Amino acid sequence: MHHGEDQRRRFLKGAATALAAVAITPRARAFSPDLAEPAQSTAAAAPSVPDQPVSCVQPFALNQVKLLDSDFSRATAANLRYLHSLPVDRLAHTFRTQAGLPSHATPLGGWEKPDCELRGHFSGGHYLSAAALAYASEGDELLKTRGDELVAILASCQQPDGYLSAFPRSFFDRLSSGQKVWAPFYTVHKIQAGMLDMYRHAGNQQALQVAMGIGNWLVRWLNGFSDADVAHMLKTEYGGINDSMYELYAITGNERYRDAAHRFDQASLFDPLAAYRDELQGLHSNTQIPKIIGAARRYELTGEPRYRRIAEFFWETVTQHRTYATGGSSNDEFWKTAPGDLKGQLGLYSAESCVAYNLLKLTSHIYGWNGDPRAFDYYERTLYNARLGSQDADGMKLYYYPLRPGAAKFYNSPTDSFWCCTGTGAEEFARFNSNIYFHDGKDLYVNLFIPSELNWNDRGIVLRQETGFPREPRTRLRFKLAAASRFTLHVRIPSWIGPDATLRLNGETIDAFASPGSYLSLQREWHDGDQLELALPMSLHAVPLPGDDSQQAMLYGPLVLAARLGGEGLTHAMQYCGYDAGPTPEPAVQPASRFSSASPRSTDWMRVVSADTLRFEATTRQGTVPVAPLNQIYGERYAVYWQNDIDASSSG
Ligand SMILES: [Zn+2]
């Protein structure tokens, strides 16, 4: 977005002079222009099957993409080591005791403590999802075995009517009678989703039976309540229970599951979004996103345009107008301000990790409908900054991603936290291979520059991507083909790409390029051994905080940079927390950059020290400050946002 029109035109002009042997069509698609006007009537006569496919592109199965050595594969390995450290009998403990079965295991702590109202969300939910994803992505047999064992134990704890939880049914009585209770449906969603992941990604048939049992219990339970009763209950966080019930419908075709999922439509959230109104101010961020993912799933299964509108408008307003430079969103877990205004929102508890996780999940749904490369500009920035940097070397995860200048990261403890973000992190760090490549049945899309090998088995196509990106500003794509094959390869040209980007095919420079934020599309007959080398020049660019030009972040390519402010006074206890997200380190002083308020996008106060090792340096009022990518900063204070020198002087 930081590129001017002149550069865009130059890129497009270049594209017109493509080599005759290679047809090149730069394109940037608009978001669903056919859906620009809200339809008059959408509630009636919802088709059970969409008239036409809603997806234009789809991701490959997890076992078709293998990560090669990179920061992502190393982060995956750390996550799996952590998951290996959790014994099944401890995970199963509260489910067994709730079902009246003997258990002698030491209970887990934090949000899995036997008296915590959220118990079971990680142990019987996120853990199963993560184990299934790790098996599909990495072939982790140990986690598949552990997952299978846990499914069998939880099946033995499931009641004859399908009820399955580590807490008693009385929690649902409290929900329906308006008494205070944490989030019973949120927890049941995690368990049902964990079972469905074990079925889909690890082939566990028993897990599908358990998920159907939960679905049957839920259908009967909901039958006892009017829509008005349910509307009242939806004020309590219910996670993505609509999403998992739609998924159960997609697998089984049983319309009772779909109809039950419909009952979790929350008019107070969905209606304004369907009318393109952002009324999100004051709402708890992570409570809303899973509901929207459920709406996205509804659109995919029924074709009702209202639900596409809800999901697309929500994505647009949140990712474009409510996010920090890292791609994260929320402060103290809420959206406290109007869209486009994050003034005063750089907190110790900003950018809850689950929010970024769920926004990425939503992004891949929406990208599947429109193939818009803009979706991957957001995805990539969030992945590298709000996600990759949220884990330490032992697999511990961040809850919040502090953005108050001078703060430090603080992580969960191994067995005494089990925050929501511990759970979503365990899932995400088991599937970094999931969105690198897409296809539309015929053509191939390369969206991320992560070292990996794609095996498109039924087309006889293997594509190997080798790169040291972002330490190396290029990527190489090599085809291994069973036979020559004609198709179009769409390579994403990121919006951050610098001038002088080039593409070489089998060593020859192609005299064309696509504009930043679009695809470079190569239509030709591909042969075994064909090689593409894409230069990805990166440069420094400044991104002001929305609504406050006196604060700016600096990026290098997709990487958010941060001032390294040292680890003085930081103790282990400050950085690794138990049940509560505290005590947290007090922030140090915010560095003031030397940029003039007249040119808040100036970058001349920062320089690249070493592109190979991603080391940078800033000139500030406090002197020279070392700078590194935010996702590489551990055990020290940092600042993502730099203060305008002039404003700092005048405010003392
Ligand atoms: Zn969370």
C-alpha cells in the first residue's frame, strides 16, 4: 500500500512487453463486486447446496506440503516438543473425574485446574486439534497415538445422550437461567473441533462418533429453548460452536446439525455487518471472530450471500482499520475505539494472540472465495509478526503481544497456564505448511515464501521452494514433473516489494513484472526441471499508527522491526506466568525517533546494518539504538512504535 501510482504504472507497463513464449497477466481482483448491495431478502428459502461452487481456490491437504528447514520448521519442532511433554493421563484427568471414573494423575494447572470453569478446553480440545494437525503436517506418529488414546478415553467419559465435558451439566443450567458462568459452549466447541480434526486429519473414526454424540446432545438441548431464550444466552462467549456444527453437517449431511448451528446467529453482531456497518467498538474481540468464521462456513455450505457479506465486511474493517503494524488487533482484549483510530491503544495487553490466529483462519476462508492477493499481504504480515514471534524456544506461547513501547514478551508456563492462546498457538504452530500454496483444480498459486515442497500427487507435479527468505531477498521454485504440463503459475508479488524486482525463468530474465499486491501469472507448458527465481527486494518503510501520526512502526519487507532495549531487571517470573497474565515487566522508556512531524513516513533515521542477518540501527534522541525483527526478540524489552521527535519535545 505504500507504493505510489507511478511505480504501479511502471510495473504494469512492463507487463505489456511480455516474452511471446510466456503469457503474463497481472491481476488484482476486487472483493466480490457482485455483492456490493445488500440483498433484500436472504432469510427465506436458503438452499441446502450452493447453486455454484463458492470457492475459486483451495489450499492443499496438509500432508501434501512439507516444510523444509526455516524459522517456521524450527518453531514447529519446538511446539511439538512441548506437546510431547504433556502426558495423556494428566490431560484426561478432569474428564474422568467428571464422568465418575478413577484417575490418579496429577491435575494440570491454570485454566485446566479442576475448579476452573474453562477446564477441558485445552486438554480435550486444542490438544486433539494440535495432535491431528501435527500428524497430518509433520507425520508425528507419537502425537497421533496420544491423540487416539485421548479420543478413546474421552469416548468412555461421554454420557449416553452425548454430553461430554470436564465440567457438569449445571454450567449449562446456569447459562440458560442467566446466572454467571464463564463460557460453556466455548469449551464444548473446542472439544467438538478437536474430535473433528482427529477424524479429518488423523483418520480417527471414533472421534467422528464422539463429535456426532456432542452434536446430538446439543440439538436436543437447544430444542428446549425459544429463539428469545437462545438470543439471551448468546451474550455469553460461545466460541465457534456454530463453526463446528456446520463442519459436522458438512461431513455427515445431517441437516439437524446445520439447523442447530443456525441458532447461534447473533443478530446484534451479524445485522450491522451485513449492512456494512462497523459497530464493533466496545466488543470483546476474540469472542466475535469465531462467530464470523462460522458465518463464513455457512456461506460455503449454503451459498447465502448475506453470510459472505458479513464475513467479508468484518474482515475488511478489522484487518484494514483495526490492526497494528504486526497484523494483531485488540487492546485489553477489546476493540475500544472507532475504526481507523488506534490512538492510545498501545498496551501491555494489546494484540491478544488468539485474535491474530482467528483472523488468519478467517483470511484463508475469504481468500478461497475471491483469490485476492491482498488477503495474503495481510496473512503474511500477521504470520511473520503477530504469530511467528509469539513462541519461545521451548514452545511456550504469548497470551498478549505487548505493544506499549519498552515492554517485554511474557509466556505461559508449561502446565500452570493453559490460556486460550496456549491452545490456539499449539494448533497454529503445528500447521505452518497450510497456506503456502493453493490451486483451483487447474492452476497453481504460490502465496508465501517459506521453504517447502508441494506434492500435487494427482497432477504429477512436485514444486520445491528453496529460499533463505527473509534473510535472503529471493526465492527459487523448481518443478519436478512426471510429464510436461500446461497450466498457469500465479506467483504472489507482495505489496511491500521494492523496485528492481525481477523474475528469471531457467536463467533468463523475463522482461515483465506485475504490480505490487497482485499476481504475476505465467501461462505456459511446464517441463521437468524448470526453475524460476524471483527476486524479492526489501526496503525500509514506515507505517504510522492508525489515527496517530506521532507514532510509527518501521518495517523491512513484511517484517516489523523493533528497538532492542535490553533485558535489565527482567526476571524469569516476569516473563513466565501461571494462572494470571502477571506479574508483567514494567516498560522502559519509549525511544524517540528522529523523524520530522512534517514527514512521518521518513525512513532516513534508520539504516540496514546487515541484510543477511537482519540487523538494523536507529538514530534517536537517546543515541543509536540496535534494531531487529520483532519476531526474533526474546528476553529483552523492545519498542515497535517510535515516537515523533518533535511531539516528544513539546510534551516534555
Ligand atoms: Zn487467547
